[in-house]
Amino acid sequence: MSWLPTLIKACYFLAALLFILGLKRMSSPRTARGGIVWAGYGMLLAVLATFFLPDMHHLPLIAAAVLIGVSAAWWSGKRVAMTAMPQMVALYNGMGGGAAAAIGAVELIGYVRNLALLHPAGIPDTSPLRPESWAINALQPVADVVLLSPLELGLGVLGALIGAVSFSGSLIAFAKLQGWLDKRFVFAGQRVVNMLLLAAAVLIGIALAGGHASLALIVAFFALALLFGLMMTLPIGGADMPVVISLYNAFTGLAVAFEGFVLGNEAMIIAGMVVGAAGTLLTQLMAKAMNRSIGNVLFGSFGAAGGEAQAIEGAQKPIDGADAAVMMAYAERVVIVPGYGLAVAQAQHKVWEFAQLLIKRGVKVKFAIHPVAGRMPGHMNVLLAEAGVPYDLIADMDDINPEFPATDVALVIGANDVVNPLAKTDPASPIYGMPILDVSAAKHVIVIKRGKGTGFAGIENALFYADNTRMLYGDGQAAVGELVTELKAIDA
Amino acid sequence: MIDGFLALYIFMLAAFTGYEIIARVPVILHTPLMSGSNFVHGIVLVGAMIALGHAQTPFEITIGFIGVLLGAGNAAGGYVVTERMLEMFKPSKPDAGKGSH
């Protein structure tokens, strides 16, 4: 059966190729659906091939674990609501990090066990790793024992550290977005404590990688790494979570690549590294869209900017549903700017119904989406797609901003900070410098809003007081429902 | 066992590949793509299977088993949510964008 190892290697190669082609296809809306299916076939192929690797033991146990893990995740993934997508990605990502850490742990323990075999004198009788306790010790003669090289040990330890941090950190991110952990956990000297935790974990890691491995050190190493991931994520607020999840996604990719090197598995190295690099870039793009640096997200807190905020002149001018509907019914171009408030109110279906009525009247309708609308870049697009909005009616910030001066009505629903002109004009504002949607350049702006309060970040919005802005107060779902009714009345 | 420098080359080329794939992605696909890349590192399942397959002591077997459970969760969960999101992306007309001209 000399062809079998070659066949398995070919399967891993094909899997790596399918992952890269799949991700490439996922980068365009037209081919995206096919992309995930391709990558899925790659995964299936790689997993099946692994069962046929030489010297694999505990096959029934492996099959059982795969079956349980797949069914549980499949079941939960099918049921989760689209608004909860970000925390589900965090959860599954944490699992991947945990798996990478587990690989590192097994390899390290195996290293200590092999050391014991080569130097039995140095091992106490009480060690759980003594050869008598081995499940399959007869299969491995002492002469065949190959210790991990220093490079393999080093990368194995590094991958385990990154994976463990990603595991506990992602679970905290999940709990926060799920609403199980509302409070920010902050105390004096937190940064120092976190740095000490990391330093201790790194020092023990260096000792392990240097070959001074023992069971006690391994346990201490993982405890510290997990604790660090926990402590690092706890003080970060919910608004910054997308950046953190994306960062941990990149972390897990790196951890997988490093553990892939230890195991000599090229598919893991390539897939892990591709995700590590892609995830890092994605994290930077997100942080940039939110006007936050990654360092600021991890170690700073929101609203640290000093100085006196500019006073806003004027008053908010209300409008009723009938006038707003007439205004848009006879407009030539309408741009709808949805925010997360729209999704919370579950109003995306009503908005699409309204947009369709306008389109039927010959109005040119577009949806404008800020990069951080929703809870994660692109989340809003998913929520609109769920309501049936075709993706070619959805424009991103860079494409739509030059079109606002030629827009008759900009309808803002549940968005606040991403349309706040103070981000451009007031250096003292905490959101100063954040790129925004230029809705105030439109001829008329209608803002649907619950009441007169400030936005998510607690910042006053100059747009609401502008001369060309009218406020339509009410719950998103109800207000859009009113617009639909009024529009139908015009048509009747 | 992979030669150290060969691995370094693989690391480098794979990193560039990942970077280039993401560099041209429209914002509307960021969430599905993050989810999709989350699925791709589900390949960790393969590593966890190998680790469990070579485990000797009960301690190693337990940790390996947990690793395979978690890895399987990463792969399956990542696939299902990504597929669900991408399935919803549709153009205006059924045949738009298919280049039928």
C-alpha cells in the first residue's frame, strides 16, 4: 500500500487548493455561495483522508468526537438568528483556538512522555506518564522514539499560547455580545496585571520550548495563557467586539499554522497562514472604519479624547409620516441609510417593502451602508439580504458619498454616529476623524428615531439639528409601517 | 517533519495569498468572509484527529478528544453559518450578472 501515503498527501494538497479558491470566490457576491461549498468539499476531503493516515489509533473514539462536534455545531448554526451572527462566529472561532491549544498540549505531553522513556531514571514513580500507563506502549519500541526538534517545540508552544488566548478571549467576546456579560470589568493596574500574566506565560513557554518540559509546567503554562485571554478581553466594550473577534480569528489561523508545522501537515500550515494574514488585514480594515487603532481597542477605552465639545445651534424639526411619504414619493433619488437600530426593530422587511413601492413609482432607490453598520462590517448587508434586498441596490460608503448632493431625500433609520457631521468638524468629539456617510449633503434628510436622545456612543448628533433635516419620531418598525400605509394611500 | 526553511517559504507565500484575497473584497462581504475564513481554519480538526490518533496516556487521550470535539465544532459551525449568510445574497434579476449578452 505504498500509494496510500501519496494519495493522502494529494488529498491534503487538493484541500489547500480548494480553500484558497473558495476564499477567492467568496470575495465576490456573485460567486460567494459557490466559494464556501468548494471550501467545504476541501474540508470533507481532508478529514476523510486523515482517517487513513498510518499509525492512527483510537479511530472509533476519533469518529465519535467528530460526529458529536459536527452535529452539535450544525444544529446550533442552523438555528441561530442572523442578528446573532457575530457572536456565533466568535464561538466557533474560540473552538478552533481551543483545538489548536489542545494539539499543542498533547504534543507537549507526548514530548515529556518520550523524554521519560529515554531517561527513565529521572521520572518519579507517581508520574501519570510512566510507560506502564500507556494505552499502546507495545507499538512503540524505544529505538523509534523521535523527540520534537527545538523549532517544532518552539512553534508548538507559540501556537498553543496563541490558541489558548483565542479560546478564552473568544468565549468572553461571545458572552458579551450574547448579553450574558454586560458589565465592563475594569480595575486599577489592570494593564500591569495583564502584562505580568502574559510575561509569566511567555517565560514558562520559553522554558518548555527549551526542553525543560514537565507536566506541572505544562499545566501552569495553559492556565496562565487561558487566564490572560480572559483578562485581556473582559475590559473591552461591546462596540469594539467586532475588531476583537476578527483579531482572534487571525490568532486562531496563526495557531493552526504553527501546530500544522509541528504535525508536519501542509494543509494546516497553508490554511492557517492564509487565514492568519487575511484576518489581520480584515482586522485593520475594521479598526480603520471605526477610526480606532487595534492597540487602542485592546488597551484603551472609548471617549478618552479631551476638550470641550462644540455646542450645537438650533432645534430638531419634526415631520409626520404623511409628509415624509409624499416627499419621497415625488423624489427622483432616495437613499436609505439603515443602522443597527433597524435590525433591532426587525424593520428590514418593512423597509424593503417601502423601497419596492418607491421603485414601482419610478424613484431610484439605493441603500447606503457604513462599514461598521450593524455589529460587524458587512453585518447590515447580511440583514438586508435576509429581507430580500438585492445586493446591487446596496452601495458602500465610498461609492455613495459622491452621490448625496444629487440625492433628493436621504432616509436615515436607526443610524446615528455613522452620519454625524461632528466627526468631520469637531476635533473635540470622540468620533472625530471617523469616516461618515455624507447624508447632510442631500437636499432633504429624514431621520427616523425613537426620541431625542444621543446615540450608542452618547454623542450629540449635529445632523438632527441641520436646516434640511426633519425628524420622524417613532419605533423603526412602526414608523416605516406608517410610511408604507401613506405611500399606498397616495397610489390609491 | 518539514524542513525549517521550506516551512518558512510556505508560511510566507500563504501569508501573501491570504492578504491578496482579502485586499480586493467589498465591505458588503466582510462578515461572511470573516465567517468563511473562520471555517477554513477549521482544518485544525485534522490536526486534532492526528494528535488524538497518536495519544498514548489517558491524559493525552482526554485532551485529544476535547480537541477533536472543538475542531469539529469550528469546522461544522463555520460552514453552516457562512453558507446560510451567502445563500441570501442575490442580485436584482434572476439572470443578472451571468454575462448573457
